[in-house]
Amino acid sequence: MIGDPLKKVLPVGKLPLEHLRSLLQRLPKHDARLLIGPQVGEDAAVIDAGDRYLVVATDPITLATDHVGRYAVHVNANDVAVLGARPLWFFLVMLLPEKRTTPELAETIMADVQTTCEELGVALCGGHTEITQGLDRPILVGQMLGEVASNHLVRKSRTAIGDLILLIRGVAIEGTAILAREKSDRLRARVDAGLLARAARFLIEPGISVVGAALAAAEAGEAVHAMHDPTEGGLTTGLFELVAPAGLGLRVLRDRIPVFPETDAICNVLALDPLKLIASGALLITVAPDKADLVLTAIQATGVAVAVIGEVRPSSEGITIMTHGTVEPLTPATRDEIARAFDGL
């Protein structure tokens, strides 16, 4: 039977927040050793392993076709590192397209995974590979495990009113790299060739790993209250996820948010909002205001740029953005801008 045409069909991308929240609320109570379980704003689970905490994250790569192996390792490692844990063990599910998979394709992806794991000091432990019916491109699903001492876990629930919000690097590295590679034919006529070439290399330089910066910030101790890497839905969705576990609001200043010139140029051509474009490579951090300089110095020592873009506010003030002196509500992306670009909108 054909589905009811009156039923709402959800668009490509993450489940809308209200639907996700509803699904998660139906789950049974957590095991006592599950310290952080499934909830809006958390991208990894934390399990009490006795003398340390085990941190586990899983994420797929569904949009990119170039360097999917590198993407898969980094996005999962980032989700572990933002909790203050060091990524250590990686598992990979590799689903390859029927009628298009060659031995060279599988070898290239696996070499990409192995090289990236070696760069991060992560062991590739296992997984699953298959050629899958119905796929038109490779789909990778990664799972990263790491560990952290119990007194060094960074929990979003510690976020407090008055905390400063830091953003490392800027937006939107991942989205810019994907668009430059996958939409090059459309962009080439309207974007400077040198700029487009730089954007296509964003996966490598500046890169999408935030592991080094996150661990450096975590070593600053209790000054860091929360960390979150904005991914699908971009910076705007990432900001919602940053404060959701603590139930607080925030205000960011638009003119303090670093947007890469390459991102700005590509988004202008494609009529996309850079703040709602998939943003792996950025990192949001909330810090106690009196210890912000300590954290800023620790991050800058890793060679990564960092900016103060706003502060945490009471929940009654909501989540807002100030642009040229005007304060407006900041709404999360209903779908990532990159999905609109691939739809041809």
C-alpha cells in the first residue's frame, strides 16, 4: 500500500530536535554505570569503568565522497575529545555501492582510515565491510572509544550563567570542503580559482580535527565547563546543543563569529547561510569568565585561533544573536544548508 500522502515526510538530515527529544524521552532508564546516555546535546556516551570512564561515540559519513575515511575517523574522535577523553580505539562499518565498487576504492578508503588513525594515535580495532544494494556512494559509520580519568571528564551540565563562549577556528570548515569538491562545476565560473582550490583542501588545512585543542583546553582543569563540536546544522544548531544539557540560554555576537573568506564566498554564490552549514573543525567551549585567559592561552599554544563570541545567559532570555546592535532569536537549522545545496536549491 502506498503511504498516506497527508503524513509529513521529513527531509534529509538530522531528525528535527522536537522529534529527537520525543524519541529519547521514551527510552528506559539508564544503567547505573551509564553516566551520560542518549540526550539532546550529547554526542557520546560515558560509562563508568571503575578506575576510569569509557567514552563512546558513533557517527556516519553520508555526504562526502572524497576522503570519507579521513572524515569518519575525525568526526568520531572529535565527539570523544570534547568530553576531555583521549580517542584510542576505532571501529568502522564500510558500506560500498553496488556496481561501482572496485578493489581500488576499498583500498583507498581503508588507507585513508589507517593513515588518519595513525596521526591521532588511535588503534583500528575492527568493524564490517560489504557491498550494499541501493547505494550510489560509499557510506561509512564509525565508532570511537576513548578514556578519561573520572575527575577530568568535561560535562555540559556544569555550564553556568555568565560563562564566556569560545569558538576555535571558525565556520564552516567541513561544509566548505564538501561544497568546493562536490559543487566545483557550479562554483568555478563565479569563485576565484585560487580560493576554490584552498577551500577544497580545507579537510587537510586547517583540517576538521579538534582533538588537540579540546584536550589542551581540558587540561586547563575546572575552568572549562563544556565543549561541543558543531557538525550537522552548523554553528546555530551547535549552540543549542552546547547549552541544552544545562537548560540555559545564551547570546552570541554576530560580528565576533569568524567566518572563513572561502566559506563566505561559496555561501554567497549558493545562497546559503554559513552559520547553518555543517561545521566540523570548529569547537565551542564554555569557560568561567575569571579563568578564560588560562584557557585561551592553552588553546593558542596549539597553534589554533580562538575567539570569544558570546556568553551563557539564563534560560528565560532564550538563545539569541546580536547583529549590529539588534538582538534577535537564534533558531537552529531545520536542515543543514548543505542538504539544500545538494537538492539544488
